[in-house]
Amino acid sequence: MNEIVSIQFDKNAKPLYKSIARGIKKKIEDQTIKGGSRLPAVRHLAKNLGVNISTVVAAYKSLEEDGLVYTKPGSGTYCMPSPAQTAQSDEEASELFLREEFESGRLIVSGDMINLAGNSPSAGVFPVSDFKKAVNEVLDTDGGYAFSYQESEGYRPLREILSEFSKSHYGIDCSADEILVTSGAQQALDVISKALIKHGDTVMAELPSYTGIRSVFTIHGAKMLGIPVEHDGIDLNITEYYAKNCRPKFLYIMPVYQTPTGVCLSAEKRRRLIELAEKYDFYIVEDDLFSDLNLVGERLFPLKKEDTCGRVIYVKSFSKLMMPGIRTGFIITPKKLFENMAKAKYATDLSGSGFIQRALAVYFKNGFWNKNIEGLVGYYRKRLEITLRAVNSFKRYGIGHAEVKGGFGVWLNLPSNVTDMDIYYKCKQRKVIVAPGSSFYLTPAAGYQHHLRLSFASSERLTDGLKIVGECIKSAVNETSTHTIFI
């Protein structure tokens, strides 16, 4: 950033560093220095301003204390992103509408289109046969009682089975009295919001992220703060700044195979994040979508396994790895929150489907879940290999991608002269639907238009779809390039 070297300051001021800090602050306030951008290296700025290195160090430190910048060890000093981000121009209207379509589930993909945007499994891998066995066993055993109301917390035998399953499968030590059965992850997040959020409270969420979080948290009056996801998980420097200065109720996060990036929270960041939650008194809402779907390397476990101080609220849905229509999941909540969570659940839903919950209890008891996961891992490992072969061929166009070891998608990094919407509309014209990266942020105005998420979850025409995506990328790059034309 060269503009900063032209800052106005008084060389005779005492102390001098404060005058320099005020000059930089003015550049931040008038947005000459954008949120998230890197400030010049200390030596470079000192040389250009004609001052001592220690003076610039003191100026940066002053700005950090004021919450205007933050430091990444070994990387430099960065301008703090603005907490409030809103769509700002008419040109963004179509992008905003598209994001809302993804968020609300209104995006309709017709039968002749290839869906590389969805995040639900293919109907061909649904465990219909095993679930049918579980359903028949429930009907034979329970008869009409299978259709009676259950307690709001969930069918007790299922909660007991989930307690045992969580310990054996995820390493989470919990009792049935810490578990609430919900109608999927979305309802779980709604229950958590009802129990914890008051109007005007602050909530942190990693960005990019699952598109539904914006609506579920803000409808309860929460102010949302986005935290960037790095190659090893969320930026904990920004997390700590927000935790210290904004006093959030909780942080929403996917530590394992994050949607949409596929990034996993590193071991060091796991440890430090729980320490921050304890230090600044906020909860961590862990949405465990894909920890079962490990496709490459060693298996990773939920963050909740490492929670020894009751800071992690664990959310699990069966929809993505079983059948979307099941619409069942569960919450493992710290004991001290259970009563409030149970009240919020009762206010949301007097009783979930007792029949489905009974069938799931049998399904888990008979080992069908583990059998299904083993089949899914083999199936999706092959689809990931197909996708990565195609994505690696995109490198010639300046396309990169985040490392992916599990989940359903690959996060692409586009060249700076090509936007996600360029690719989206070209693909749509060719009857292929992809997920624009900007749809995973709070607003399309946030400046994150150079990513694309390709899903290998469900389309039977995966290879054809990826071929078309490659052709559309080549076309978009050629249209914006002034030098190299790819043929």
C-alpha cells in the first residue's frame, strides 16, 4: 500500500509516533486503507517517512491498542475489518438476490441442469434399505405408539444411544441429559439463538460460511461480526479483538472440513480458541457437518472432544450424510445451559417426529450408521479424485484451490481479473450451476468475488459438468486478459 507513505504528520510533534498514528488513522477512516489490507513493513515506512524504526513500531502499537489494526506474527500489521458491512450499490443487486436464493434454499435447479452447487448427497446413495429395516422394526415392536408425541427434549432411548455413540465415535463424553434432539441443524441453531441471544447482542461467525447463519442469528436481533478463515482455520487475532471489545455471546464455527472452504482448524488454534472462550466468556457453537466424511489422511475429531471447561455447544445433523428428508439432528449442550436450551426447544417445537426418532434409535443400535459412512467414504473419495483431476487442469488459467481432505466440495481461488459471477453466469448458460464464493459471505459487497465452490455431492454428470466449468473459466479468463489467450 503506497498511499500511506504520503500521510501528513508533524515532524516536530512530541511524541512523534502519535502524530504518525493520527495520520494513518485518517487514512483508515477515509478508507484509503481498506479493512483487511496489509500496512507497509516497519522498515519501509520508516525509510519513506524519514523516522526511526522504533517510532513506526510505537505508532503501529498505538493503532493496535485503539483497535484499528492487528498484528500477525511473521506476516505484518493489518487494518482491522469493519464489523458493519452492508450492500452498497445497485450493481450488486443481482449478486445479493443470488446470495439470498442460496441462503433460503429457493435456488431451483431444473432436471436438465448439472448441479455442482448443492451440498446434499445423491439420492442414489441414500441408505433406504437399512432405514426401511429400522422402520419396520419400530412398527412391529411399537405399533401405534410409534406415532405418539415425544418429550420436547427428544425420544429418551435415542438420546441415550446418541450419548453412547458420541463417546465411541467422536470421543465426546456426555450424558443423555445433555442432549436435545432437533429437527436438523437449522432448528438447532434457532434453539441456541433463542436461549442465548437478546436483541442487540453480538455473535461472531467465520467467513466464508454456511449461508443460513445470517438469517437464523439476525432474526433474533443479533449483530454479526465476520472473522476471516485462513489456511488453518479462523483468524484468532481478530477473534480475540472482537471477544475483548465486543463481548459476543458466541462464535459459530465448523472446525472440521469447513463449508465452503474445506479448511480444518489446526491443533494449536483449537487449543487457543477454547482458551479465548474461557478468558472472554463466550461460547463456541460447533456445527459438525462433515467430520465423519474423512476422504484423505488421518481422521479429525470434533472440537467438542477437547472441551474440558463447558464452552463448546455441539450441533450435529443426520441430513447431509444420511437423507435430507430425515430432518433430524441433536445438540450436546454444557450442563449449565441445558435447562434454558430445553425451554427454548419447547417454545420452538413441542415435539419432533417420534416415529422418525424411534426409527433412528433402531438404525444406530443396529450399526447401520457406521455401515453407511463406510460406503459414503469410498463413494465420495472417488468423486473427489475426479474433481481434483479437473481442478488441477484449471491451473493453466491461474486457478488455485484450497486443500481438501473431506466434505463435499472444493474451494477455488480465481484470478483477480475474473469474478465468481463471471463464471456463474457462463456456467448457467451452459446448464451447469456452481456456487459463487460471494454467496457465502454476509454481503456481496464485502469484496470476496474471486472464489467459487464446486460440489461433487450429488450430480450424476459430474465429469461433464466439470468439463463445462473448465471451458467457462477459460472463456472468462480470455475475455479479461490483455496478454495471453488460452486455446
